[in-house]
Amino acid sequence: QQLAKDRSLKTFVKFLKDHQPDGMKMYAKENGFGKDKFLKLAADKQILPGDILVFFRKKLGLECAHAGIYTPVKDHKYVVHVQAQGGNFRGVMGQSEVKCEELEKVIGEYDKVFFIRECENSMAQADILRKLEACLFEKAIQYTYNSCFGSCQTFCSRILGSTLFEELGTYVNEKDQNSRKKVQNSRKKEKRNKTHKAPG
């Protein structure tokens, strides 16, 4: 698989707009890499500091996209991202936090991972890394999840000084909210079933 020539934010946004409602899935299929291949690209330094990484995955039968910013430090390949406390979907409509984790840990076994490159030079990369560093504390920043203003995608776009997901209108947020509602309903149903289950 060849690296796409144009991985810019502008091209990515246009692709999603032109292929609604399945643009994210189509983009991941055309431009995404499996875990081993993507880790090799990172090891070969083809993934650069400040790149937005998007992890297209399936959780609990639902397809979703998670995003973070690649932040390598010496021999460590870190990703700074926003995630629900306790892991994906565990904090639905609950608390989220800013985390810095190893890339290998963030990538799921069956994820399709692609990158978006907005930094044009080393100065831009350094600026992004400074902003990310300002978000990291010994005790992680925590807040109530909000799909419009506090998701992993909006975190990335704000760090890059972009209005990426505002440009996409409500498409991304609606998809995100619908996925989370399905998870909530599934868990409520599971809880009811356990409650009504006769004691053994």
C-alpha cells in the first residue's frame, strides 16, 4: 500500500463532505493501515510529530473513529488524546481525560489507522508539541464529555488551531452521539436483563 500524496486536513475534510454519511469508513478503508504496518511506518519515521492519527475501529458492534496527536519523544512513540475514564465507551456521557500513551497501546488489534498532516515544517511541529505539553499534568485534566466541544476530534482540531469539525457541520457530532446512545441503550438493556434474571 502506497502512502497517499495528499494527507492534508483540507483534503480530508473535502473527502468526508463528498462521501457522507460513510466518508470516515471509506477514507479508512482506502488510506488506513493495520497495527503492525502502522507501527513500522512510525519506526521508519514516516509518521511525524504533530500528525493527527485516526483509529477507525469497531466496538460493541459499532463503528467509530478515535483521534489523537502523534508526539514522539526520543525512543518513545506517544499519542496525546482524549478518552473516557476507564477506556473507550466506559464513560459514556461521563468523565473524560487528556492522556498521553504509547502508540502501540492505543492502536487496537483490528484498527485501521491513518494520519492527517497539517504541520508544514519543524517550527509548526514544535508549536504543536508545546501546546500538547501544556495540556499534560501529573493528574490528568478531567471534564464531562461533550461531543460538540470536548471530543477527541475537537481536541485535535483545536490544538492545530483549526475548525475542522465545525467545517463538517453536525455530521461528525451526530454520528458520535448516535453511537453513544446505542451503547447506552445496549447497556441499559443488559442491566435490565441481569436484574430480571432469576437467581440460580
